[in-house]
Amino acid sequence: MRKIDPDPQSGASGAPAPQLLVPCKLLRSKEMFYEGPGQDPGGDDPFSSGAYWCAKTQEAFGPDGEPAEKGDCQCGRPCYVGL
């Protein structure tokens, strides 16, 4: 019988595997809709304005009441929708 690891994020050594930080697909930023002249889309952070909102709530917070931010809208939130 094969043993199933209850935490697929953990490695064979028991140490947590590095997680890819994939933002929720409902997270929106104004840069997704506007690219002005002289703007470098290949820069370090193409979403550097810091103006984010949730496509589901249309507000600066998600359905769970927490802020809609690039660093916050990650796997683990109850409202997270993966790509």
C-alpha cells in the first residue's frame, strides 16, 4: 500500500518545499489595462503602481475581507483561485 503525504508541499526530508508565489487570477492592477508611452513592460515589476483590486468584489479587498495585494492574494486564502 502506498503512503500518501498529507502535505504535498513538504519534501521527502520533511522540510517544506519552496512555494511558487502565484497570485490569484482574480487580482487586478491598472497596469493590466494601460501601457503608456515610454513605459518598459519588461522592467523589474510591471505592476509597480501598487493599485490592486479583486475582480470578484471590485474593491481593494477580497471576498474574505482581507486586502487585495500582490503579496497577499496567494494560495492559502479561502477565496484564492489558481491560474
